[in-house]
Amino acid sequence: MRLTVLGCAGSFPGPDSPCSAYLVEAEGFRLLVDFGSGALSTLQRYAGLHAPDAIILTHLHCDHMLDAASYVVVRRYAPDGPYPALPVYAPSGAPDRLALAYGQEDSTVEDVYQFYGLQPGTFPIGPFTVTVDRMNHPIETYGVRLEHDGRVLCYSSDTAPCEALLRLAQDADLFLCEASYLDGVENPPDLHLTGREAGEAATKAGVGRLLLTHLVAAWGSEALTVEAAGTAYDGPLEVVRAGACYDV
């Protein structure tokens, strides 16, 4: 598998990155995991306007799904379009949420997307074996485990500490984990992880490599987040950047 980071900014686009969007490729099949605010730009820069063969939206907060609404124009109104409906795996309510975000009264986006409702379990998408489970976040949110050819990539999506995250990340070769909050301050409960909590999850799950994502540049400190994660996890770790690629 190859992971390309299209966007990694937490909560809103940062000065150097759009919001969450991660392209995972195997056997020529490209799965886009999340499609947050601003990521349509970097999709074109690092992959191609028509790169995705399928999309997973882990939850319906704007920083993880909003550019899927903008992408309607690409697929519906292209000079050589419209294109066939693209498979989208998403929480309940996604068709209405995207239609409202697109902004046309009584509109539908089901000519553009073929929706499949997520629920905890394992299923195939292209060459990937996909397992999803509910995370500890205020709305219906899924962490994702992707397996291919004996290798494992786990993505936390947005979550506070929970056992489901540890199950998904168990023995993963690459653990892409959010670290939105700083340690040592009072943070809202049941929403996000700190760097230390991300490191603790990586250690408990026995992962091979920890990639920190979803940092909020305007409010946090990358250096402090990495330092905190390193106190709890002694394996290789780094903060991801838009455009970075990783072989799994």
C-alpha cells in the first residue's frame, strides 16, 4: 500500500495544509479516506482530479467531508461527463448532508455518488480488506483499518481514547493517529486525543510506526505534541505533511 497525505490540518484548513484527506493505493486502485475542506486542491496537485476509485468519509464534520460536496461539480458537469456514480462509504445521513452542503434546494447527489452506509465490521473495497469501528467522538465516527498483502494501515479519524481504537490499530504497520490537543491543559472530554494519548494508543496496540495528524496549527505546538507522544511511544514517529507519501 502507498499512503499520500492530501490534507492533515485539524478542524479547519491551516496555512500549509487542507483538512483531512488521505489517498491509499494498492494494485492501481485508489481509495480516498476523508475529503475535508480544501483537499480538492491537493487532490489535483498530488494525485489527479479523477484519482479516487472510491471514498470513505469517516464522519460528517466539515473538516472531513466538505470537499465531497465541491467534487459534485467535477463529476456532474465535466465537459466529458457526467461520470458514473462513485462509491462512497459513509455514516448515516451522508446523502442529505452532502446535498445540503452542495446548496441546491431539493437537490440530490445520488447521481454522483453511490452511498453505502458504514457500520462496525469488515468488508472489501477494491483490493483492500476494510474494518471500521465506532470512535469516541460526538457524532457517528469510524476509525479505519486497511489490510492488503499482509500489511496494515490504521487511521484513527477523530476520537478520544477508546478500546475500539486499540482493536483497530492492533499490530498495524502504520498508525495514522490524530493528536489535536496539547497535554497538560484542560481539554473538552470525549472529543480528541493529545500527543501523549496518541503515543499510549500506539504502544498498547504494538504498532510499527506512528504518524501524527489533525494538529490544529493555530492553537497547538507541533514540538510539544511530538515530545509528548515520544514519552509514551518509543518507536518511529513524525507529524505528517500535505504531499508526504509513505509505503506500507
